[in-house]
Amino acid sequence: MKAYKLNSGLSIPSVGIGVFRVEDAAIAYDTVKSALSVGYRHIDTAMIYGNEESVGKAILDSGVPREEIFLTTKLWNDDQRKGTVEEAIKLSLKKLGTDYVDLYLVHWPVKETYVTIWKAMEKVYREGLAKAIGVSNYNIHHLEDLLKETGTVPVVNQIECYPYLAQQELVDYCLSKGIVPEAWGPLGAGKSDVLVNPVIVELAKKYAKTPAQIVLGWNIQRGLVVIPKSVHRQRQEENLEALNVNLGEEDLKKITALNKNLRLGSDPDNITF
Ligand code: NAD
């Protein structure tokens, strides 16, 4: 499995399975079990997704040794505001049925606390509750504040990223600082026509791949981790196969040129939750 090296020394598989909006316990369980059986070794969940218990149970029942799986969960905004990082991660670990996560992310940059919360994140890292710590939805100015005022560089910045929101400047900034960029909503979150965009469809024909594989492959080749969500085994396999896409330079540029700064999710500078 292709992987990127994190600045803490660990490796992160470049394709993971996302489980946002998979609230039903049985479906979440089946999704993770099926993903592990087709070869995924990276799972992306969050406290707020409400499925940590199902994810943990599926890992346990899968027969795949825990140490072979890269598991991410996230600190929700309420806990960030209350400063209850240690309590929050311990509760997540209990639900996940494990004594560490590979990666713990600050889910969103809450305006008043996105810098100060990092000290508490560093503490859970030192205590071994998380093997690595990172952030999510941080823009360049958030990262600059963090780097200026704290000691540990986040290993990852998980951001919304698909062809209509290429985020090239932020991606370049992360890569220049040794922060691995990770794309959420990499397929357009089921809300976009990106998979039927004529440029993508034409490239899919040219490379004998599916549109989903082209879009994921573009991000992987730009140095991003991708965490597409699918509850269906066949699509999980299809998405994992994006590892074998090899787009030429000109074609990568063609996809990046589809950018229109179109967010489907919340704007990190204006969150209301
Ligand atoms: P996504 O871009 O992964 O899109 C998922 C949808 O795409 C599916 O529901 C399905 O409708 C469709 N799909 C999946 N595979 C397909 C295929 N091969 N062909 C055609 N359609 C396909 O969107 P997402 O779930 O929003 O994002 C992925 C993951 O990112 C989430 O599950 C979650 O783990 C993470 N995430 C993080 C944040 C954050 O704030 N950090 C926010 C949203 C999502």
C-alpha cells in the first residue's frame, strides 16, 4: 500500500476509508469490515460521526492485527471549547476498544481556541494516547499562528479537497512545512457533478479507469492522502484501485484547472457549530 511518511516518523496509507454519515451501527460495522477485507488499512472516523463503537468492533472482529491499521479520530468543537481533550480522547478510545489512535485531529479551527488547544493535544501525544496529532480544516493563517506559537508541527491537515476546490496554495503550504495534506470529500461528497464532468470522463476513457479513480488519483499524485467514503464493497475496491492511476503532468494540470473554489462543506473561517 502506498504511504506517506509523517513528520513524526509514522507512515500513513495514502488511501483510507471515511465513515462520515454512516450512523447506522450495523452499516458502519459492515462498512469497516468490508473495507478491511478488501485491503484498506486506514480508517477515518470522528467522535461526532457517532460510529466509533461500530468501527472498533469491526476492527476487532476483522482479524487484522490492530498494529496494521492506521486509525484516525477527531476532537469535536465542544470539547475544544471546554478544553476537555484528555477526557474526549479517552472516551473515543473506550468506544473504539483500543488504547491508542494513530492520529488524533482537531476537527475544526474554533476561533478562540485553535492555537491554545494544541498544548492539550501535545499532552495526549506525549502520553501515547495518540501516536500522532494533527489538524483539520485549518487555512494557511491558522497554521501560521500554530507554527509561530507552539512547538509541534501537526503531522496532517485534513481539508476539503476535490477538483472544484483544488486548494493548491494550501496544499503547497502544507507540503513545504512537512504537513501531509489529506483530502476529505475527495469525490465531491455525493453533492457534485464532478464525476460526470467532461474533462474527468474523457480522462477516465483515456486511462481506462473510472471517474472516481481519476479524481482520487489526481489528489494522490499531488501528495494528498484521500479518504473516500463508500459503504459498498465494489466501490470500496474501485476507490482503493486509485493507487494504480498514473496521470501525465498535462492531465494533472487539466484537472487542477477545473478549480472554482467551490466549497460543499463549511468555510473554516466562518463556522457556526
Ligand atoms: P466523498 O467525497 O468521499 O463522497 C462520498 C460519496 O461519494 C458516497 O456517499 C457515494 O455517494 C459516492 N461514491 C463513493 N465512491 C464512489 C465511486 N467509486 N463512484 C461514484 N460515487 C462514489 O465524501 P465524504 O464522505 O464527505 O468525505 C470522505 C470522508 O472524509 C468522510 O467519510 C469523513 O471520514 C471525512 N470528512 C472529514 C471532514 C472534516 O471536517 N475533517 C468533513 C467531511 C468528511
